[in-house]
Amino acid sequence: MIKRIDLYKKIRFAFRYGRIVALLGPRQCGKTTLARQFISPDSTHYFDLEDPVGAAKLAEPMNVLSKLKGAVVIDEIQRQPSLFPILRVLADRKPLRARFLILGSASPELIKHSSESLAGRLARVTMAGFTLSEVGLSVSSRLWLRGGFPRSFLAKTEKDSVSWRKDFIQSFVERDLPAYGMTLPPLTLSRLWVMVAHYHGQLLNSSEIARSLGINELTVKRYLDVLSGVFMLRQLQPWHVNIKKRQVKAPKIYIRDTGILHSLLGIRTMDDLLANPKYGASWEGYVIEQIINFVEPDEVYFWATHNGAEIDLVFSKGGRMYGVECKRADAPLMTPSMRIALKDLKLARIAVIYPGKQRYLLHKQIEVVPFEAVVDGFSGIFPKTTR
């Protein structure tokens, strides 16, 4: 088993200031395995609301939960939003008898009830699949191809990994998405997701998707918001500053897990990936997700103008702005976009991430950095999270 030490420490730290800790992330990313480390193996303090038996145990939640002491884990909390007001009451007890670790595969913005009921009481920890810092450089290519979902990444063969992802996508379309109000037929939802995969790393054109599916543009945007809310999609918004240049205003979209992306694109092997036109965009998304996971920025954006200047990732951290360019090249060089962005956005630093081995300067504030530096925290480049 791959130990997720940093995430474990984050949860422990979150319990210091939160009476309730929400561990949020996509389905099957390992939340349950991690959460069970906070209770004993034979504990009766674990409730899985996706399991009918687990849900039945909480038929009278106040009566059951009020008697418990110590750590209590409630899995798939979004399936029973009526629990949030009850948790608020239990979290306000003095002395505090129990602390609750709630697991969810939807964001609080999608659930809404948690932010309304648990304001000031809830600490959040977000997780995804395995990261490069967790699995190590020796399997970087496997992580890129298969993605970070544990059962996909740890599968014995490529065929097994592909099969797991195919089943995951089918189940997600047929069961999970309708639960969040996506009422299109499963075949149409599958087409929508495949179309989004083909836009990976590009500006969103929701009107084009709407025409192709025969639905209205507002429905497409709402469905993409749902996909973002269940941690499957990242809509990277453009960064706007008060400058005279005409700036792009549409978001860029990424499938957050590259393994899921590759399955949607019909990519099964590394040879398939290297020959696919989305090869560069796939690597860009892979790098961006790894950086966001490590840095935990306050806000993330991209930047582009209609004149062609562009920076793949712009983020704020500690009151400063940083830029990232992803270059799948042997020896990246300075570009006009970097100079413009450094000046107009007043960036503290730009890191040009590439798959090579040498680290070198293009400018006193622009450095070319090997992607493998992610495992040592991009030492000296980005500020490390303090959480």
C-alpha cells in the first residue's frame, strides 16, 4: 500500500482547529482507506451512506451519533445532507464528546448544505488520486498514462487498468451524474464527456458543444459546473488585469485525472499516447495538477491575450503572483509571452517546466526547471504550503 503521509498529517492538523473535518475528493481516490486510519479496524464509528446497511444505522442520526465518543467517520456525506444541521449541534457541545471526519465526493459548493450549516466549525482537506511525490519518479510515466486513481494506477497490467477506468466512467455516467441533476440520457452524457476530453487544454467553446449535442448552452455550462463540482473537471479561469491588451475571457478546461482523459480519448498504451495529437495537452494537464497539488495556491488561473501572449498557469500564494509554462521540449528558450507576462502581470517568478534534467536561468526571474523537481517540492521556486 502506498502511504499518503502528507494527507494524513493534513487531516491531523485540521482536527486542531476544526471540530468537523471534511475530506473531499473524487470517488475511488482513496478517501475511505485514508479515513480508516483514524479509527480502529473493528470500530463501530464508521458509517458508509452509500451502503444501505450503513445508511440504515443512521436512520435516527441524533440518537446514534450523540452517544459516540472519539473519532467518527461518515462516508459519502452528500447522500444525506440532512445530517449537516445535526452535526452542527453535536459540534457545539461542551465538552466535545466526538470529532467527525466526513467524506464527500462533491464540493461544498455543489452540496451547499455544509457551508450553510457548518460555517466556522468545518475544516476542509482536499485530495485527489496518487501524486508523483507519493509514488516516486521511477513510475512517473505510469502515473501519467494510468492516472492517479489507486485501482487504475496499481492494476497488475495495462489491460486491467484500462478495464477499471472503462467501468468507472460507465458507472459515473449512469449512476453518479444523474444524482446531481444531470438528466440527459447516459449516451448523451458520455458524448458530452468525450467532447470535453477533446477540449482538454483548450479554451471552452460551450456553444459548439451545445450545438453538437442538441441542447442549449446554459445546460452545457451547468453540466460542466457539476463535473467540476465532483472533481472530474478543472475549469481554469482567465486572469484579468487592468491593462490595455485584449484578454481572453473564456476558461480553459482540463480533465483532472490523465488516466480518465486517456480512456475518453481511446488511448490505451504509452505508444498510443505519444502518437496522439493531445499528447502535449495531456502532459500540460499532468504538470498543472501536480503543481497545484503541491503548492496549494490561493487562486489559480491562466493568462492569454488575443494577440497570442499566454501563460499556462498563473497562481497567487502568500500575496504574490507566480507563473508556470509547460514545455514538452528538449531545451526551452525565452519567449515574448514570458517577457510580456512578467512585465504586465508583475509576476514574482516564472517557472518553465520541462521533461529534461538541467535547471537553468533564462532571466533573473524566469527559470527552466525539470518536471522531476516536483518530488523535492520545487525547491527555491515556489513557496511550499504551510498546511
